[in-house]
Amino acid sequence: MPIKEELSVGEVAKRAGVAVSTIHFYEAKELITSFRDKSNHRRFNRDVLRIISVIRIAQESGIQLQEIKAALATLPNKKRITVCDWNRLSNEWRDQLQQRIDQLTDLKNNIDTCIGCGCLSMEKCRLVNPKDVLAAQGPGPHLCSE
């Protein structure tokens, strides 16, 4: 049986393991593209399956859709993702993922110190609010007016 080069939205969804609505969502966000056949049915090149795999892996890793779209836009051949392309993309995301892992590890190790006053402005509150300039004034609210 010959390999189908063009797939319907239902076939793409089934092969990719996602709902048809997900395919429509990715298309609306311009992460993937389709075309119309002679009967005006939406069709996808089979290469879209690898693109969807990359999107799903990136999303599972916490990469935002905007970042995924920007990364996909850098691909020399918009239709096909090669092993070299994946290596480049995954290397670009590796530092970002490590930062997230470090933040979560810090939060895990210090979560009990963060609940004390509930205002999220104490010195150790860098876990939740790392740019909190009011923390230097000590615990408690500082901007409340009576």
C-alpha cells in the first residue's frame, strides 16, 4: 500500500494522537498549515505529523506557543523538521528548561518558609516574587493606606 502524502484533518488528529479541535487550534495559531484539494477539503502534508510532535513535546516541556511558533519560523524548510532542526531547537530550549527546573527545585526546597505571613513580601519570598523590591522593608504589607 503506497504511503499517503496528503492527510485529512481526521487522519492527522488520529495519527498525532490529538483531537481534531487541537489541529484546528494549531492551524489558527499558524503553527501548522493546510491546503485545499480539488474538492475543497482541508488536507495536510504528512510532514505535519512531525511538526505536531515537536509542538507537543515543547508544550509538555513548558515552552509557550509564541516561542514554539518563533522557533518553527526559523526552520529553513517550513514543511519538514529534520534531526538537525530538532537538535538545534532542543538545544535552544535546554537552558530555559534548566532555569525552570532550578526555580522549581528552589521552590520545593523552600516552600515552607514562604507561607509565614501570607503577604509574599518577606525576605525569603524571592521564590514567588523574585523582583519584590518591598521585601527589603521587612515582612508585612507596605503599600496599604488607611
